Amino acid sequence: WRQNCVPSILSEVYSKHDMIILINLMDLLDDTVPGIGTYEDFNTIDWVREKSKDRDRHREITNKSKQSTVALLFSISDAFSGWLLMLFIGLMSGALAGGIDIAAHWMTDLKEGVCLNGFWFNHEHCCWASNETTFQERDKCPQWKSWAELMVGVSEGPGLYVLNYFMYMCWALLFAFLTVILVRAFAPYACGSGIPEIKTILSGFIIRGYLGKWTLIIKTITLVLAVSSGLSLGKEGPLVHVACCCANILCHFFTKYRRNEAKRREVLSAASAVGVSVAFGAPIGGVLFSLEEVSYYFPLKTLWRSFFAALVAAFTLRSINPFGNSRLVLFYVEFHTPWHLLELIPFVLLGIFGGLWGAFFIRANIAWCRLRKNTCLGHYPVLEVVVVTLLTAFLAFPIEYTRMSSSELISELFNDCGLLDSSKLCGYTSNSGSASGSVNATAANGLGARLAGPDLYTAMWQLALALLLKMIFTVVTFGMKVPSGLFIPSMAVGAIAGRLLGVCMEQLAIRHHEGDIFRGWCSPGADCITPGLYAMVGAAACLGGVTRMTVSLVVIMFELTGGLEYIVPLMAAAMTSKWVADALGRESIYEAHIRLNGYPFLEAKEEFRHKTLATDVMRPRRGDPLLSVLTESGMTVEEVERLITDTTYSGFPVVISQQSPRLVGFVLRRDLVISLENARRNQEGVVSMSPILFTECDPPMSPSAPPAVKLHSILDLSPFTVTVHTPMEIVVDIFRKLGLRQCLVIQNGRLLGIITKKDILKHMAQMANRDPDSILFN
């Protein structure tokens, strides 16, 4: 194609010299042997080699750009390709997120009824067009019919509740069953949150298919079904996975990112920011989330591109307007009452509760997932999902606050009661004549309208019961074979606890408004305390306790609410939550799941405090077989192929000879296999007895000898080395900061052993009294 089509296309425009340069530039993007430099599944990339390849490629393009106009244009397009890729990622992720939001909202309401004007309208949109809707009963209109009304034909009766109950459970079971069947049949990687695996992939691990097209299609469909089923899960974590799938697929259209795993991970870091941006409508918080929580390598260039991609995604989502309120999120609220300094005490208490909840949830969820993994429960994922959905629907329907979706619940809890609100949470009443004198004084001051009424007391005990159910079902649900996010359920738990505390504080302030503590807090016609603010702070505290986020969490929360003046309460709660949770366990839920699944992830936050040396960790150890090595000359094709067949190592050190094990370099197994196959296929005369050479110069050979196979081009002549006396804390830092796959151990130039990432993780697990064999992948 390059020799025939390119010259014919460009011959009328550019000179022959320009065309030669362009063809050479295009050849730069191809490997000399297809497959060289790629990685096998469940292996770690070589960050140093990938970055070196990109620097060489960029240097060559820059040098060529000074020679002709064509090469200059090619250089400009290469530099612009990253921004163009970010634009496509933002557009695609924003469009998918908008479609997921609309579909999930409609299917959630479908469990309770259908709109007669059009089955595609959800409950809220159906009643918007009705002229008979009132503010007191804004969720009731003749156009919306429950399933019982459609079947029986009457709007009242004792059997309607039972029939609606039954239909609610049937729809929930149908949605959950379809979800788990689709995941099992077409894309097993579509289950779960996806953030633990994405963190592992961003650290350099290869999981082929995890970000593929089938995973994207099935995760998008089943995420809608899972959220609509009423299970205690959210769509925010899976949206990060969806955005990363979009980025990975789009990377294949850009050669620079298709052929370089390190460059692709920069794009995936930006896609993580896009996922949070469309999940919460918080583009700045998304960038900070990617930087603080998931990214392993985050250069300044990636920060700018993440910001641009998150901006495009938020703009796309805003254009779609999935919630019909001109907002990016469902629970956007604005508070108008300032907070008081002494309120920091209950805010800190909410932080303590969030930290305790986070520590409890992580331990309970990991224990449940380990039970699922090690018992027969893990062999019946469909049955598990169906049973949990059945219990969730059965217990959720009788309680108003568990029957509604988690997003609607959070919106209700964040809401600041107004004159037209008909919610039970706004069930305040004025004082009756039989009340005590102190309460009568409250009414005389104009504060009686905020006294709790019967509806509010009913809402309080229902919320307390909803809190207990949410906590139990969130522990059981997260980790099942369905797409399941953790952000919204954790926020719901905290919002319920915060609203309960907020109402208690409000009633205390009203009833004791003349006391020393609450004097000056209340004034006629104004709120003493905003319970919705407590719900927001509680939501932040519980989410921080589970994920251990701080800066990004606070930014996400104030982007959600638009309240800059409430940053201090949010910061106090988030920081307290992290301190309490860290005191009870250092791992976040994502790091705990990474360790549970045995992924080779080297956590940067975990300190290595043990006084061990490289010689204590390297292989081979005393009593082990000798290290498998290649010599720079003297081995045949047959001997090398036998070594490859008999071992499963990812690479081999190359030494001068077996008698003189002076280190020459390191060669990857995959590169070696591909090069030998290519030599047998394309190089004339290569047989099993052909010598293998890793040197540039040819040694003297007999004229009758078969031709040598030269593999100097695939040899890494500068592998990282340490001595046997290097402290392991330094070795661990080298692996973390350079993203190494392996490090060779030498003494006076002689090769003694090798340390891999897996060896370090096993050693760290052993030092922490954990099972070192839990590190499953190499």
C-alpha cells in the first residue's frame, strides 16, 4: 500500500523527496517484526522501555519535520492527535452517560407503573404535562397509572397494594436476572465496579478484554438494568469503567496510542476523570479523583488533557439534559442558611460515623466476598443475584425511602424544606394550645412552624429502618456478578444518618433557642439549622470512609451542591472520616479488593518498614534450581526453544557464558518467541542447530555451519540492577517510581538472581503475616 497507493495519491502535490520522508515516517510507527514489544495477557508492561520508545519516536519525527513540509504537517497532526482523542472520549462518554441516566430513570419508574400518554415517559415527565397536578400531590396525575390500576381498573382497594407489591418484585427480579445472564454469557469482565481493575491496569498490568468492545456494550446495557432493579448499588463507579472502555477502543484509531502501552495509560487516566465527570457532573472533581485515587503515572500533560476531556464530557451531558432540570446531576440543591461555628461538633461526629462505617463496610464486604470465593456460593452467581434481589425488593417496597432509587433518596435528603414541599421530611407543624409553656413561647416567637409534626416523626423511624437495610444490602451487593458502584449507596447511608442528626439538632435549637448554646441561631421566618446540609456532610463522610478520598471528595460535593461556603464542614467531616477509618485499617475498599483478587498492584501509600535486603527476596533462593539464563553466543535455536518450552518465565537474563556469568542484558520471552518464529519463516537456512547470537559482531564460523540468528535488536542492554546488599525499602521505591517488571541482582558484575514485582508483593505479604500465595498473577 505504501509503495503503490501513497505515491499515486501524492505525486501530483508533493515532490519525490517529500513522499520518501512521509513513507519513512509511517514506517516508524511499525515494528520491524510484528508483535515485538507487545505483552502477553496478565503481564506487567515495561514502563521504562515504553517511555524510551516514545521518546525515540518523537525525536525522529521532530528531526524529520525540519526537512520538508509534509513531515512538518505530519508532526503537527501527531502532536494534535492527543487532544483530538480527548475530544472523542468526552463526546462518547457523555453521550453514553446521558443515555444510561435517561434509561435508568425510566426503567426504575417502570417497576411501579406506566404513563398512558407514552410508555417512554418516566413518572416525573409524565406528570409534567398534566394540568391536574398540584404542588401538594405533584407525583400524582391521571396520566400515570400503577400496574394494579391498569389490571383491576380501580384506583382504591385493599388488593391494589398487594398487586403493586407483586409487580414491583417481578420487575426487579426480571431486571436483575437479565443483568447477570448477560454478564455471564457475553462479558464476564462487565461485573463489579471496575475501579480496582482500572487501578491495576493503570499501574501497568495487562488484562486483555477488560476494556474491550463487548465489555463496553454489555456493561452499558446491564448497568441500566442493575440500577433499575432496585439493588443497593450505583452507576458512578461503573461509569468510570465505561469511559475507560471508550478510551481504549478509540486508542486503536491513533497509532501513537495503539502501539505504546504507557501512552495508552495516560489516556486511560484522563478517561477516569471523564467517568467521574459524567457520573457526578463534577469535571474538576473528576480530574482530582483521577489524580488522587486511580492514576499511577500522571504527568502534567495528562492533567491538562484530563481537564479538557472532562469539560467536553460535562458539556455533552448538559446538552442531553438527562434529568430535565438543566443540571448535570439529579440532586443539585442550594442552601441559604449560614452554618454556625458550634455546628462543627456534629459535623465531626458525622465524620467519625463515616470512618466507622467505612472500616466496618470494608471488613464485612471483604469477609463476604472471601466467603463467596472459597465456598460453593461462588459457583451459583445467578442464584445469588436472584435471591439478594428478591430480599431487597421484598423489604424495600413497604418503606418509602427504600422503594425509591438511591439517587432520588439522596435528592430528597439533601432538599431544604420550602413552603410547597409535601414530603414527610418537611412534616413540621405549628404548636397546639395544649403544649407546655416553653413550647408556647417558641410558637409566639414565630418558630413553631419548624416544630416536628407526626409526619416528620414517621419519616424519622422509617429513615432509621432504611439506614439499617441500606447498610446490610450494600455489604452483600457489592461484589456480585452485576455492575455495581459504591458511591451512591455509601452516600445514601451517610445522607440518612446526616438527616437524622440534622433534624435532631434542629429540634434542639428550636426548643432551646434561648439557651446559652443556641442563642442567636434562630430568628422568626428563618431556619435555625439546615438538616439537608447535615445530609450532605454525612454523605461526604461515609463516602470518604469507604474510599479514603479527601480533596477530590470535597470538590465533588461542592460541585454537586453549588455551595462554596460549606467547604469547611465538608473538609472537617472528610478529614475526620479518613483519620478514623485509617486508624481501623489502612486500605480503601478498592485496595482491599485488589488484594482479595491477587492483582500485582504495588500501592504507593503503603510504607515498607522492614530491614531486609535484596538477597533475602531474590530468586533463586538456597535450594532452588539455578537461574535460567541465555548466553550471548554458543546456544542453538533448539536449546533456546527447549528453554522456552520448559519454563514459564516472562524473560531471561543474557550472560557472557555459563562459566563467566557476567551480565550482558535482558530479553523478554515474547520478543524471543516471535523473533525465532520470524527467523524460521523468513530467514533462509535456519534450522534447529543454527546458533543464536546476541552480539553485533559475528564470531568465526565454519563455512558449512547453518546461518546464525541475530537477536541483538531485541536485547535490553541496560536492565536495572541492584546489589545483594541493597535494602529492600530502596528496591520497593525503585519498583514503584519506575514501574519496573523485574530487577537483576548482581555482585561485582556477576549475575546472582532476579527480583520481580510478584516477588516483592509476596515478600510484603509475608512481612504483614498474610498468605504470600494470594498474589495470583505474574
